[in-house]
Amino acid sequence: MPKNAHPPRGKPAKKTVPPEEDTSFIVFGDGKPKKKKGESSGGDGTQSDSKGKGKTAPGQSEDGPKKPDTRTLIAGASWTGKLPVNLLSEHFQKQQWSKPDYRIRKDGDRHFAYAVVLSKMNQKTRETTTLPPIKIPPELEEQAHQPTAVEARNFAAAYTLFRVASAKNLHMMLPPTYKDLWKGQFTELKKRDEQEGKGWMYEADPFFGFAEREKARESAAKAREKRQKQQEEAQKAHNQQPGAAMPSASTGAAPRNLMKGWERVPKIELGKKTRKEAERLIRRDAVWNPNGVEIDAATKLKLVDEITDLGFRRSHVEEAAEICKDREEIIEWLLIHVPEDDLPSWSLPEGYVAGVSMASSNLKREGAVKRLAAAGYALDLCEEAYDSQGGDERKAAALLQARLLRPDDEDNIITQDLVDLSIVDTDPEDDPWEVEMSSLEAIYDRLFTRPAPELCRIELDVKQQGKRLILQVRKPFGPYPAVVPIITFEAAIPAYIRLSIIRQALLHAESNFIGMPMIYDIVDWIQTNAGDIFQNPGRLTDVSAGLAAADHSSEPQSQKRRAKGGRARRPIDWTPATPPSQRILTEWQAKQGSAAQQKMMAARQSLPAWRLREEIVHTVNNCKVTIISGETGSGKSTQSVQFVLDDLIQRQLGAVANIICTQPRRISALGLADRVADERCSQVGDEIGYTIRGESKQKPGVTKITFVTTGVLLRRLQTSGGNADDVVAALADVSHVVVDEVHERSLDTDFLLVLLRQILRTRKDLKVILMSATLDAAVFEAYFKEVGPVGRVEIEGRTHPVTDYYIDDILHFTGFKGYGMGEDDATDEKSFSANLRSIGFGINYDLIAETVRYIDRQLGEKDGGILIFLPGTMEIDRTLQALSHFVNLHALPLHASLMPVEQKRVFPPAPHGKRKVIACTNVAETSITIEDIVAVIDTGRVKETSYDPQNNMVRLAETWASRAACKQRRGRAGRVRAGDCYKMYTRNAEAKMMERPDPEIRRVPLEQMCLSIKSMGVQDVSGFLASALAPPESTAVEGAIRLLSQMGAITDNELTALGRHMSMIPADLRLGKLLVYGATFGCLDAALTIASVLTARSPFLTPRERDQETRNEFDRLRASFSNNQGDLLVDLRAYEQWAAQRSKGASTRDLRFWCQENRLSPNTLFDIASNRTQYLSSLKEISFIPTHYSSANPATHSTYNKHNANDALLRALIAGAFNPQIARIQLPDKKFAAGIAGAVELDPSAPRDQIFQPRQRPRICAS
């Protein structure tokens, strides 16, 4: 090896630097000693044959055959290209390497070029580097033996060329024989070597790799020698001086001065990042005064005076003395918590300058961070906030201020609040911010500047200190002045004093100025009180959230309890006639006189609920719980909440009104929000708003009625904290909770009722209103009577007469003859019965189509829509397909899986000349009203979940609907005028239907609910559920708890960290666990897709043909996406290819054609994409991934998806997520029988397969 390695090609030589020890190399040697210079390197005395192109070496010519034509001999007479030796020579010349040195020996009558030696001369030092020979591997030795030396040399040249240029397509220039070797055996050998860790053998620059390996070998050898020498010296010292280490007597050394060692104690200098992390850990986890020792007053006063003399601020020392137990701990606390710019000089290193100092190539980021830090916030907090908000300085300032004001809130709650507020838009034509900016400019004149539309600066005059302060005010996220602005200070005063002024000013504004322009009042308050704050800035712990990361509280750890929920909600102040309430009353009165409002009032007064308005209001005001029962069309859902709101406004309590109305479905919340907003002549998002999963339209402090799905309210209660007090506090600012459609008895509704009953025991002023479409109020009255008076109001329905037609009538009207009936059949009673039997109890889509045709003919020119109730989405698709050939129909689907925009398409009237037909599930039974429906087709079927806790089996089966549900469906036909209901079942079948369905809590698995209950801090889950309106079976609860424990969500009856994350993801537990694993192990996108596939279904369309050839072709098609890796990974890779084509801008037509070629369903793929978006949003909401994460952002995408292509990891994560619901199938041993031609394998007619499940005995499955 040369002393100086050759510099990289095309680059100047650099001074070599001793490399660090690198153990990442594995050096493979042949075990032979290195040859000395000048020693022959050939084998068995054969001289090197590096000269002569195509010539044999001396001493070999007479043994070989007569020299043939070289080109013909090597490649055949037809070959006109270059030979391997020529290509190798040219490659060496281009790389500036020496000529290849072929080592050839003769074995019998054949020649064997067993190795090729590579060498290179350093043009500056003239030193030559020679590599170990490239030897022909044993697998190729037989082929490498050639009749002539020139043939052997060409074979060795071809193999050597592959070793140094396998990444190039040089095989295209080789003769056919060597081209096949290149693509075949050579490539297979390379794959094997790479698998064995020998990929270095195929480096394009073997000299560079050899030099690196030699360096690594030498470094390792030196390190090994050093360790061995140290061990020998240590052993020698131990042998000479057993026991304690003392100077040897033979050396004559004097005894050591033990104290002198302290003079040589080394200093530890931490880097900035390490120091900040150490400080953060100490602030967060240090235990101050664990035993709660209190210093007596005299000693405390003496310590305060003494430590203040050391240079600390007296207020800081007094605060530390309240927390700590002695002098030493007080000083330690001060050194950790007092900001650097207020520490005494002796506590800082010599020459250290506290303050903002940073160096960055990103000048924009550096400037923004400096501006944020100028307010007093810690630099590292400013950097973290700026980066977490995607480089948005305004959002970063809002995040820092929110942390300062609400130090006990989790970051994910603060971030989510900012996201929610960001949704709110303000009308630019009447923006209070712009109005106030104009006023401030007129008031302060030259002291006022406005660098940007959302930013202003005001110079203050604090006379008490004679200091120049600049107040910077940013427009907040959300409706100003319903929320306080974002303010910062620039002043030559300590950082914590700046933060203290900001915090006290904003807290004062929140208490006194909300709802009115407040910047002038804030400025006035600061100028009045700044002097006092300078003298007594308050406790450091109050502003610690702005001084250091994760320093939300500095109380002793034994006494500290951090709140884990949402932001602290201010309890309701029921004081009437406050200025905001008077303003709301004035606006409401002015609106009542408008023509639009008068028109809406006339429509509202025609509803049955209007006649009971005073009774409803009186009952709500005098009872803790009010139960309102009303038939479909009575107006209970739209009017009751308005009656309550109008009463509060008229009693001058409009400012405290905050009514939450829950709905079982998203479409119900959206439809009611639109309807009520129209009736009040306002926009959705102002006085009336809504919140559903993934979408929100409301304004804090402005919205008075919010329609939400039941799951959204449960999530608010669930994420409030970890105990019952936090659940109560989550509704502290809510005046009324309205639970609509309680008669459906869904799982979420029953869960919410249990929580509300517990909350009512504490919240004496909270009002709960239950609304039911059936007259079963007695059940709910008995449930709530123990918490206070329960009132009942019954509203008569306003439905027009509805005529019922059953299946026999329908067959008569349509003349439908069923399957296999002749033209003249079904004329007598016997034939009619046979026709009825041929239709059966299943859904006949042709009959539905004929019924729609009949209704359309009966209606003629009259308007009116048709509503078809079906059990599921598959049935809806088949029905729409059966109706597709009717050109005069406007057919639409309606089910819960549709996006909100698609669901809203059912409300507008049909296009001119067409009749609206809606195929829907039971989502249209209650809650929503489609105004123009005049006919209903009821199949009488519904899909319900049933659960057997004994066998832990869940079934989603199609069954008969209840009579109560069918009654609701029937009522939809009489909303506009007299209507018709066409029932696709007999009167006898109707009589056998259940009166009402079992509550969902008794027919579904309970692990998701049990996890939610645990996340609220409830220890006794069984006892909690026993208090439900319809308690579930104890075996179901026990099985759910056992499953949660097996999944790792619960340990020793306590929620684990994994369980905490799973409880906050609105998805099946197994899917939530998979999402957590995916984000943790760097395959987030893959986990999102797999979870979405499992939520929807596989995107592949199974062929209807049953022949084996079609099935095999389908299997091959699926395998082409991900061979032998399982169904889920096949679906994953198929979706990824589809998504990749979409991202490249492929047209809809091209995508449809690609899906058709690969037997994929475009609709299912879009459903999967929608589910991915929702799951991703959920992970952002709980701050498990950054809010700015995006597939389009290379930085975040690469961080969370570096292992997306690792199939083995994905399979392991899927198995881990679904544990213990996994099984191993073991097939029986094969059996053979003796036959004439030998042993023949028996074909078992009923093989007995063993299925092994975790913690269960194997089960035998006969097939």
C-alpha cells in the first residue's frame, strides 16, 4: 500500500488526516502472508503474462495447439465486436490503472487463467499499489479451463470486467457466450456474495475500497494492541500493589496529599444542546423537598437576607424558600430556575454572555426566532415553536403565548385549539381589527406603526422606570375581540419580567375586555401597572412555561399534579344584564323586525312544537332533566333548542348560552345546523355551528348552539383529563346538553347518559334535554330522577296520512311475475302464491325497480321524491344499478360512509324533468328530514351487530328491522302531503317483528368503551357500566378487560402509555394500535393504508366466474403486486401504485382503465384514501405526529416512512397489532401408501387441521 493514497479522480490532493476508528468494514483475507517486494506472484513458477495481446507465455506455445484466428476462436466467425480482453484493457486505461496481469497455468491439455492482478501507479509519488488477485470462484473453474491460453485469458477478462463494472451495461458489447454468463452465473454469484456481506468485492473502484479496509484493519489492530497493553499494565500494577492503590515503596515517593486532588478536578463543559436537555430534565423531574419540610420564619428570613446578598433577586429567593428545605437546596433551585440574564455574575463562566446568540445559514428563520425571543421567551422554545408551526411566525407567537397563559395544558390540546380557531374566518368588510387599527392610529399618532396588516407596534411611556417599552400586537387566531390578541414586549429588562407583564395583562384582558375592542385598554393597563410589576414581578413558576422547555411547574414533585386535559374552561357566571348579554339582546330584537326573519317565523309557527314553546321553556328552566317526545315532523329537533336560546337572550343571559346538541350521525348534525341557521337568518359558523369528526364550523364566544356527533362530545369528555373532576370541568362552560334520538339506544348515547348522570350530581346549574321520536319517556325518567327533578313534554306529530301497501299489493300493482313465471301465470290465487314464494324474503332489486316505475307513473306530473330503505351499501349499489336505465330518475345514495359533501346532495330538489330517488340505510329514519319525499319503499331489513361474549364472536348479520324503526320509515312519506309506504314484506312478517331493537351496548364488543372509561380515570369499569340504562353482561365486560390486558393497553388495572394513545384514536383498537406502531417504527403511510383497507374492504374485485383458470389468473394478478406477502400487503402495494399514478396527474379515464386492467375498484380506492385522511388527522390531533406532517413535505415524510418498503417489519407490526387475535394453522402430517410404482401420497378426504391461538389449547378443524 502506498504511503499516500491517490486523490479521487478529478479532485486535487489533500493533506491526509488520520482516520477515526471505523468498525463498519469487514475485511476478508486469504490467510496467506504478504509477498515481499520482488517476490514472484505467479503460481507454480509460471511467469506473468501481462504482455502480448492474445499471445501465450513462453514455455507454453509448444504445448498448445496451433494458433487459430483469435476473434473466430473466442466469439465465432460472425462476431465483429470487441473481445473481453480488449474491453477490460480499455476500462483499465479509462480508470488510469496499470495493465491487467493474467495468472495462467496449464492443467493437462487445458489452460486455466485462475487470477487477474490489478495495480495502479500514483503519478506523483510513482508508487504502485497492487491489489490481491481477483480469483476465479470455484463455481466457474470448470468453465474457465479452456483449450488455449487466449481463450482462458478472455474468460478471466470477462469475469474481472464484471467484478469492477457490474453496475454498467457492458454485457451488451460482449460476445454472446460471455453476455449469457454476465446476465446469468456472474449475476447470481454477485447476489450470493451480497447476501453474505461480500458486496465490497464488486466495488467500481477496488483501490479506494482496499485502502479503506486497510486503514480499518490497521486501526483495529492498533486499538487491540492498546487495549492489550493497558490490560497488561493494569495486571502488573495489581500484582505489585494488591488492595488499595498506593505508591510503591520501591519508588521512594512521598505519601500523597489527598485534598490536593480537588485542585486537578477537570471541568465539564456541556454543549448548548446537552446543557439545555439536562436543565429540562432537572426542571421536570427533580424532587424538591420531598418530605415537605418547612423552614421556620426566623431561619427563613435569615436565609433570604443571606442569599439575597449573594446577588439573587429577593423575590426569587423568597419563592425558593417557600419550596425548598435548606440553604443548599435554595441555591440549587435558584441556579436552575432563574433566567440567565438575571443570575449573579459569579454563577456564570468567565466571559459568558447571556442572551440571544445564534448562527444560521437560514436568515429568515434566524430573524423570526430573534423577534420571538425578544419578548422574553427562551431561545430554544422559540426555535421549537417556529419549526413546529412550519415556519409561520404568527402561529409560533400564538403557541408561545398559549403556553404562557395555560401552563398546565398539554401541547396537543393547545395546538388543536389553534387549529380549531384557524378554521374561523372573519368577514373582511366588517372586521373589528381593522376598525380598531384606525382608531389606534388616530390616538397614538407617531407612537403607532403598522408594519403588516396583522401587526401593529405602540411605543409606551413607563414613567416610573423611565424605560422605553414597545408593545407589539398581532391579530389572534379566531374572532377578535372574542379572543385576546397576541402581544409581545421589547424592552431592556429581564426576560421573566417581560413575560410577567404579558401574562398579567392578558389575564386581566380575558377577565374584563372579552367581546369589545381591547388593545387601547391593554395599553392603558400596562402603563398604569408596569411600575408595580417591575418592583414585584411575581413568581418565577408563573412564567416558567416561557422560560424553559417542559418547565410547566416547579412545585415539589411530591405535591405536583399536572392537569392532562383540555384547556381550563371558565365556569358560567349567571349574572344577568352584562354588557355582552345586552348587546346580544339588542341584535336579536333588531333582527326580529326583518322581512326574512318574519317569513321564517311564520314557517316555524306552523310546526306543532311552537304551540308548546312556553311549556318547553318552563320545564327546562325548572327541571335538571327534560324529556321531549315527539313524532316525526313535530319540530322537536329544530325548535326546542331555539326556544331555550331565545328565552336566555330575552332574560339577558345570552352571553352565557352555550348549548351542545348531540346527533347520532354526521349528516344529522350538518342538516340541522343548516336548517336552524336558515331559520335564524344567520350563517353556519356564527350563532349556529357544528363540529363533526375532521370538520368544525363555529366561533368561540359567538356560537350559541353547536350541533355535534355524539362521538365528538364523548371525545371532549374523554380527553379532559384523568379523573371525574376533569370530566365535570370539560363541560364547565356549557349551559345545556341536548341528546337527540335517545330512543335509538346506540352505544355512544348510553355511554353519554351514564356520564351526564354523574356530572349532574356535581354541576347543579347544568341542564340536560333528552329528545326521543318514540313515546318511551318513562324509562329515561326513572333513570335520571335520582339526580333531580325530571320534566316531560310530549309533542304531537304533524304528519299527513300515509297509506300502507304490502308485498301482495305491490305485486298486484306492478304485475311483477317473479323468476321463471310465464306470461299467463299468476292469474289465480294458487299461481299468485307461487309467485310470492319465488320472490322469497330476500331483496328483489328488479321488483324495487318496477315499484319505482309504478310510483313514478302514479305521481305523473306531480313533484315529490321516493325514499328506499335498504340494509347496507352493497344493496344500495345494486339498487342504483337496477335504476340506472331509467333516464327520468335522479338516483342518489345516502349512507354513513359518504363524505359530508356527498351526503348533502340529497337535500336539494331534483333537476327539472327528473324525479329524485334516494337509496339509503337507516340513517334517514330519524334526525334528518328530506322535505320533498312523498313515497317510501321499505325492504324491512337492517344490518345489525350481534355479539356472543361466551365465544367472543361478532357477527354483522342482515335481519328484520323492529316495528318502531319501520314506523319511523313510514312517517317519512307524510312530511309534505299525504303519502304512500310500500312495504316489501307481508303483514304476517310485520307482526313477527320485534317491538324495538336491543340496546347496542348489549350486542357489541365492549373493549373500546372500556378503554375510554379507563382513560377517564375510572378504576372500577364493571361498576361504571353496571350503572348504565341497560347494563351489559358481566362476561362481556370481563372479556373486554382481559382483551385490553392482552393487547398491552392495561397493566395491573392501570392504563399503559400505549393504551393512552389507543384510547384517543377514534378507530378500532387493533387499528389504533397499528397506527401507533406505524408512526413509531417509521412506516406511517403503510400503517395508514392498511388500517384504511381494514376499515373499508379490499380494493380487488373478486371475479364472479368460478372456473379454476379464472381464479388462478386472478391470484397471479394479485401476486404481481406483492408476491407471497399476505393479502394486506397486496392491498397496500396496489393502493400505493394507484396513489402514485394520481400524484403524477393521471387522468380519471387512465386511472379507471388501470383499475379495470388490475381488477381494482376505483370507489373502494377513494374510500381508502378518505379513511387515510381521517386517521392521519386523528394522529395529528393527539400530537402523535407533527401537525405540519404531509406526504408532500420531504423532511417529515422521510422521517416517518423510512421503513415503508420493509415487508418483514410490516408483517410483524400487523401481527403485533392484532395480538391476541392471531392463529397458527398446522396441517397434518402427510401419509403414504405402498403402490406398484412405489409410495403414493394419500389424499385425505377430511384433513384434521390444528389451529393454535395464544393462551388456548389447539382446536381441531375438520374440512
